[in-house]
Amino acid sequence: MRKFLINVNGTKYEVEVEEIDASAAKAAAPKAEAPKAAPANKPAGAGEKVTSPMPGNILSVAVKEGDTVKEGQQLMILEAMKMENEILAPCAGKVTSIAVAKGSTVESGTLLCTIA
């Protein structure tokens, strides 16, 4: 055990910290759950590709394949840096493919969907 004197806002506290070796620390460390990866991209449908503007997680998908969308209509919500970002349709048309699902982790430039 090692003793330390810690000062927090003018109040001193004496604390004891147990030293452990590196191998014990690795064994005791909880294993982090691996983030969900984006599903393997389906072949892109014909039309305009909608890609992720930044890395993040897909919180919701508001459209299905075959849906008709208007320009500016919400397609999905991407969470990035604790902010929810709407992914909007860049053009009017029919959704020909959706390459991600709710809960997917995406990188910048990842294909999200295609609109024809």
C-alpha cells in the first residue's frame, strides 16, 4: 500500500492506494463490448448514393426500400459526438437500397442508402 495526501478545494485527505502488477491489472480490467460494425454493404441500387458525412452510430432509419421520398425528407438519424444529426434526402425519388440498420456504426463516406 502507498499513502498519498490529496488536497481537494483546500481540504486535505490521506488516501491509501494498493499497487498491483501489470498482469493482475489486465486480468482485473473489464472487457469492453466491441461496437457493432456496419453490416456488409449490399450492392448499391441505381441512383444517387447517400453517404455518411461523419463517423457515428445510426440511431434510427425512417425509410424502407421502395419508399418514395421528397428532397429534404429525413432518411435517418446519425449520432456523432453526442449530437443527433438528421440525414436528409438530397433529391426526390424512390429508395432503391438501404445499406445500414439501426445500431450500426459508420465511418465518414460509408454508403447509407441509394435514391433513384
